Amino acid sequence: MNGDKVQITIAMTSYIAMVIAIGFYYAKKANESSANYFIGGRTLGPWITAMSAEASDMSGWLLMGLPGVAYWCGLSDAFWTAIGLGFGTYINWLIVAKRLRRYSAIAGDAITIPDFFSNRFKEDKKVIMTIAAVFILIFFAVYASSCFVTVGKLFSTLFGVKYQYMMIAGAMFVLLYTIVGGFLAESASDFMQSIVMIFALVFVSAIGFATAGGVSAVIDNVKEIPGFFEFFGIAQPSLAEGVQQLGTNGEPLFDSAGKYGFLTVLSTLSWGLGYFGMPQVLIKFMAIRDAEELIKSRRVATIWCFISLFAAIAIGLTGRVLYPSALLTKSSSESVFILLSTNLLPPLLAGVVMAGILAATISSSDSYLLIAASAFSKNIYQGLFKKSASDREVMIVSRIVLISIAIIGMIIALDENSVIFTVVSFAWAGFGATFGPIMLFSLFWKRTTRAGAIAGMLSGGIMVFVWDRLLSPLGGVFAIYELLPAFVISCIAIVVVSLLSKKPSEEIEKEFELARTVQ
């Protein structure tokens, strides 16, 4: 290992040590009860709530996936995705956060998302709880795999070690850390990691612009690529067996620009709908100590989100100008952040900013593993199989599930050609369509019934698979992002089945009104 890599290793190892220290610091309190382990006893402050929610939400795709999209095909796809996510973040904090915090406490003091849905509809037979828990296990296994792909690509690119070895090593570190510290450690470290992430993004994008001659120079350069710097067009690399071809002078070749029409824009903006169903964000709303503090959290989260998203896009565009032919496959393009960091910064500082990728990966994967574990141990094991299970038993089962989900995620992540953005987009659609509509209807429509909730969750979750695997390959109108049609179908199912089924009981309606009016 040369001197540069030693310095990078020192910086990143120091960061890992800090994260582990946080885990052990909170270990004792986390293990006092399952409520502390899974939701921190509802004690989070507004800054930690905001920053940890955004860090766990964005994951490694923010530092690798989104810059990769901008590097590969230009502005439009990345820009409209960022707009959808930015406004989705704001609206979710504005209309969902406070109501969910209050309603989850009123509805049997729910500490997981399946708990809330089940308590909201006063279930005897825990059908909603079971469906919710199963979908959480499925989609978080996919989500966890995207994080493991990220850390595998990071360490493999840096140290030249086989991808699979690095991916497994990173996954084991995340697993150990999550088992030890639980929700409080995850939230506290996510706060630190969100700071590292935004610093890394802004700093690297600024250095990239300065090296390329400024913002105007970058724009002038990328405008020469057909469709690259357009809001309603998209660049199309000239490919042979998935590899971008080079011209006689070594320049990357592009085909004629593709169209980026209204339907595609609408499809991309629909990323914002996913927020209403993201357990890793919703659980933070439930965990804040005072609902009134969510106003401050909303402002912090929205500002962080917009700055980070557009810094990530800037990195992709700048990378195409500075290193136009360095990354010739869609998968490798997601290493543009690493490329800029290692080439433009002193090794020690490069290690610090690349810890941002590790930060993003850890902050997301620990949330995914923890929520998946809580869904099974609290909602399936204790909720269905052994209602008399003690807190200690629940904690033991949760750790077994953590390990199981991590193993499944590692198996999915074994393919080093996996595209992070693609993996994340599928899981995002799954959660958005399964939980987003029923979350909104549960919070804001008193007439929503248990049957309607079940119909909405099943139709939304199943349609994501059907649209992605069967309909999307047909092209045309079916090529839109699966989240949009699945979300709409789920909403229709909830309304139709709720109106056809018996209205909610007086107890449910009174509790709904209490959640609506309580201060």
C-alpha cells in the first residue's frame, strides 16, 4: 500500500472508530427495553430528528448513484429526480410528521410502522401488521443490498481488493455496529454522518468547479454533448456491449440526444411520492420528543436535502468535464465521486470526504436493518407467534433477524456490476406504493377501513413487482417509473374498498378526531 492509500486508510479508519464508539456509548440505554432499542423512547431532539432522517433516507446513492446518473446521461434525469425528492421531503415533513407523531402515541403508543397501522384500525387478527412487516422485510433486504454494493465499490476502487471481499467486510461492520447500539446509536451517528455527507458533497463539488475553470466553463463544456445539459432531453452514450465507445482521439462518443417528455418528467418527479411510505423517515417522526419541534426539523431537513442533492448533481457534471473517458460503463460511472476525491484532494482530506460515502452507507443500512428487525420481532414474533414474549426474547429475535437480513442483502449485492441507483429505485417504489397511500389515508381520511388498508397495501406492493418485471419492458407509456402507477392504484383500492365496506367503529372515529385535534 502506497503512502496516499495509507493516509486515506487512516482517515477512514478514524471515522469508523468514532462510529463504533457511539454505538458502545448508547449500548446500555438501548438494551434497557425494546422501546429504547427500536425508537429511542421518543427522546430525539429536532436537529437529530431532521439530520438523522435525511442521512438514513439518502444513503450511498446520494454520493454515488445520483452523481453517476448525472455523469452518464446528463442533467435531466438527475435534476427532475432531485426536484421530486426535494419537494417530497418538504411536503412529508409539513403534513405527515406532526400528525403521525401524535397519532402513533394515541394509537396504543405504537413504536413501529406496522404497529401504528394495526393499532389505527383496532385489529384483533393482525393481518395489516403481518402484511406490513412482510413487505418491510422484503424491501429492506433489497435496500440493504444497495448499501453493501456502495461500500463494496468504495473499498474495491480505493484499495484494488476484490469487490466481494470488500462488500462482505463492510456489511459485517454495519451489522456489528447496529446490533450493539440500536436506535439511539443509529440516530446520534446519523446526525454526525449527515454533517460529513453534506460537507463532502459541497466541498468536492466546489473543488471540481474550481479545477474545471468555474461553473460557466463546466456548462459550456457539457453543452457540447447532445442532450447532456437539457431539461427535456437526455444524453445517450454510444455503447457496445454496455461499454461507451471512444473516438479516434480518445473522446467518449454519444448518439443523438433522446427526448425527455412530459410523461418522463412526471414519472421522475414521482420519486417524491415515495417519502410518504419510507419507514426510515416515518420512524423518526414518531421518535421526536415534542411534536412542536418538528417545525424546526422540517426547515433543517429541507435545506440539507436541496443542498446535498444539487451538490451531488454538480459532481457528476463536473466529473464528465474533467474525466470524460475515465468511466465507461453505467455501473462504473457511480464511482465519479471517488474519482474526483482521489485526484483533486490531498490523500488525508480525500479520506475524510470519502468517509462521507461510508457515512451515507452506514446511516442508511443501520436504519434498514433495525426497522426490518423490529418489524419481525415485535410485529410477527411477539404480535402473532408468542404474545407473551418478554422484552429480552424480542431483543434476541431482533438480532437474529438483523443477521438474516444482512446475509440476504449480501447475497443480492454479490454482483459487482449492480447499479446502485437502479437497486434503490425499486426498493423506493416498493415502500412508496405499499405504505405511502395508506399512511396518508390513515392520517387524513376518517372513512378509511381496515379492508381498504389491506387492499391498498397489497395492490400497491404487488403492482410494483408487476409493473417493473412485466409491463415496463413493453416500453412506451409502460416505461414510466413503477412508483407512480402503483401509488395511484393503491389509492384507488383504498377508496373503493373502504366505501364498499362497513364504516369504522365509533372508537376508531373518536381516536381519529382526537389525533386531529390534540395539541
